[in-house]
Amino acid sequence: MFGYIQVRKPELKIKDYDVYHAFYCGLCERLKKRHGLKGQITLTYDMTFLVILLTSLYDVKCQHEKVHCILHPAKKHDILYNEVSDYCADINMILSYYHCKDDKQDDHSVKGFIGEAVYKKSGKMLSDKYKNKANVIKNELNELDILEKSGSSDIIALADCFGRMLAEIFVYREDAFKKYLMDMGYYMGRFIYIMDAYDDLEEDIKKERFNPFKNLCSEENFEDKVREMLYNEISLACAAFEQMPCIDYIDILRNILYAGVWNIYDTKNKDKNNTKTEEIK
């Protein structure tokens, strides 16, 4: 479900993209150092965004290194990381553990069985370390699963589960910024769930899988309604963001929030429009 919180590369200065890429690779490196290969494969753009956001908000100092990796075997590349990178790496492992555990229980899938076995030790250890956050992740994913199994078409109730989960994940410290981070995480979580449901709709219909938009997509102005929902959620997330005193990496953060989050949506609708044009011809 993750992968929607990206940069809009063509609209980002080269130096800013290099910094973004260094944070992305830094998170990858910390996942490897702390959790091995199984950690590296959980790397997401979304967690990279959270690393940059919290680093900027709290003015956390970064370590800068040049390293080799599988994707860059010939030449060393820059990485940036800090204590926030370690936090996001740990949270990624908890998310992966409970996601695989749910897949195992619900679908009895091979992927779920293997994933739960792979992440079980780290997942349980980190769940003890971040007890409150792990409980929220577990409970909200469970509530989401119940709603999806019931065939609910209440997209807001479904998105709420994901929103509450991200609200807890966004909170890094118990301080004056907690409310803004929770608000931002909540609305971004809802945005991600709605975007994911919209993005997967055609494939879910074809494969007869659950999707909250299945019974709504034939309604008049469906596309306009979805776009309005998405705009509402990301606008509220941005409003919370603008209340926080982020200075460093502000151009990267705004590029993601005001443009990058729409990458997949814009590509999807461009493809739809091209298909319609071809049909008319």
C-alpha cells in the first residue's frame, strides 16, 4: 500500500534530488545495518519522506558517508542518516511483521507464511521496544481487516484505520509538535488508502478482489468525487505541515507534498485519457 509519497523529480533541483537520494540510500543502509537483507527489502519512499520531515523539524544532525552497494558496485555514492533513520528502519520492520502476519492468517498465502517467519524475531523484539506504536499498528490493521472482510464500501471508515496508524508513526517525540505530526500523519494515511484503492480498482475488479470503490465506480462523477476526496485529505495534511517550523530540506518536502504525491494519479489518468483518445479514433 505504500509507495505514493514520492518526489516529482523533474520539478526538483538537481542538488535537492541528490540530497533526497542520499537520505533514501541512508535509510537503506541503516535497514541493512540494523536488520540485514530482510530489512533492506522493506525500503519505501514513504519512510524516506518521514526521515526528511523529522530531521528537518527537529534539526537532527546527519552522518554523511560514501559507500558501495549492490546497485552501485563500481562507484561510491553519498548517504545521509541519523537517529531518525534508525527509528524509521525499526518501524518499517514492525509494519512488515504485522502485514505478513495478517496475510498468513487471512489468505494462508505462501508469501504470508514466509514473511511472518522472516520478520517474527525482529518484529516481536521491536514491538516490545515501541510498545504503544506496535499496539496501534496491530489494532488498526486488525480493524481494517475486519472492515474489508465485511465488504464495507465506507471508504472513510476504512481510510480512518490507516490514518490513525500513520498518525502514531509520525509522532517521534512527546512535545509541542505532536499534534501537528499526528494531524499530518492522519490525513496522509487517509490519502494513501484512498489513492491505493483508486489505483488498484481496475485490477481488483478483474481479479474479483475487495475494493471499497467497486460499488461506487459506476456512479455519475465518480472520478470527480475521488479527486475531491484526495484533495481534501492532502490539503489538510499540508495545512498541518505548514504549522511546523521546517527549514532544512523545505523544497524537497514541499515538492513531495504538493506534487510528488500525485505522480501515480497523474500517470494513471494520462493513460486513461490516451486510451479514450485511441477509442475515439
